[in-house]
Amino acid sequence: MTDTFSSSLAADYAAALDWWREAGVDCDYTEAPHQWLREPEVGQEAEPQPPPRTAPVRELSAIERALSPEPGAPIGGDRARWPADLAAFREFWLTEPGLDPGALGDRVAPMGEAGAALLVLVGQPDDGDREALLTGAQGALMSRILRAMGLDETQVYYASAVPRITPLPDWDELALRGLGDLTRLHIALAAPKRLIAFGKGPAMLTEGCGLPVLAAPQLDTLARSPAHRRRFWNAWLEFSA
């Protein structure tokens, strides 16, 4: 009798476990915390624990310090001293210390006259730009694009979001520090009819400028990809219709 009862109970337990396993439950748990470490006995001091291990702090190299802008420093310095006309802005662009701490090379001035039919905004000067913006390899591509658009270069204002080469710019961080406001001021002073922003970062900085804006891939992307050029051209035809 006892053996029969034990066998029946074991079978019931096995059937119950099989049911839970098929339901996807293969372990028991509780939400109540459990003290797994043994509490010290009364009158016994806990064994001293070693201090937590921390990673050693690595000092920045000289080049890293040179390329690191002051955290939180506003772009362009005191806004009360921001220029009120385009001629003053160009001088400000080439001389203001708070514009681009950590950037490399010489600053490159924007180019063009106020009231242009089109403002072309790129993220930063190209490696080949020296005296003026978009005079290197990317400028040659831009010239071909303008000819296809039926625009003379005298009808175009060239601008960059930062005045000189800036390695791996963090556009979101630069926008929080005021670069978006400065970019919109530049656009307002140049007063173009419409605008093409080449690159996601520059396009983000133009939001709220009050002008029709066509966001396009970076010029080096267009140079490499026929598919991007085709999509850009179709977007331009719709934008300029």
C-alpha cells in the first residue's frame, strides 16, 4: 500500500513539473531579497574588505588637450558682441577666438554677396580650401552642380558651419553651445532666397531659419555615389519647381 501510494505521489509530482516545463517555467524565484552572505556572529567583527577596484585615470596627451574644447564654452563668445551686418560677420568669422577652439589649420572666409539666389552651406572647409571656401576638390564638384542647375557662381553665397577643419565635429553638442543660433544669424545676414545644406549636421543647424532648405548628403558622398547624386538631383528638381 505504501509503495503504491509513494509511486502515485511521485508520478503526480513528475506530471506537475512536466506541465510547468511545457508552460515555459523551468525555475522557481521570489521577488523578496535574500541575504546570501553570512552575517557576522554577535561579538565578531566583519572581515575587512579590499577597496573596490577602479580603472586608472588616463591623462590626456598634449594633442588631445589641444583638440578638446572647453566644456560648455559658448560658441562665438558673448552674444552681445555678435555682428549686425555681413561685412562685420566676415571679420568676426576670421578673428573671434570663441568660434572654434580645438580646430585645425587656417580659417576660411565665406564667399558671396548678400541676397544671393542660393546659399550653399557645408559643414567645414575642405582640405584643398585656402583663400576661399569651396575652391578645392569639393568646389569643383559644386561648380558642376551649379552649372547643371543653371546658376552662375555670382548668384551663390558659400558658407560653412565652422570656419576651419574640425575633426569629427559633434554637431549636437555644438548646437547646444550656440552654433545653431550663430548659423541662423549668418543666414539672416546673407539673406539668400533659398538654401542647400550639405550634411546632416549643417542641415540641423538651419532649423528655424525661415527659408526653404534642401537637406543633401555631404559633397564627398555625392562625389562617390551615383545613386546619391541621382536622388539629390531629383530632390533639387522638386525643391526648385
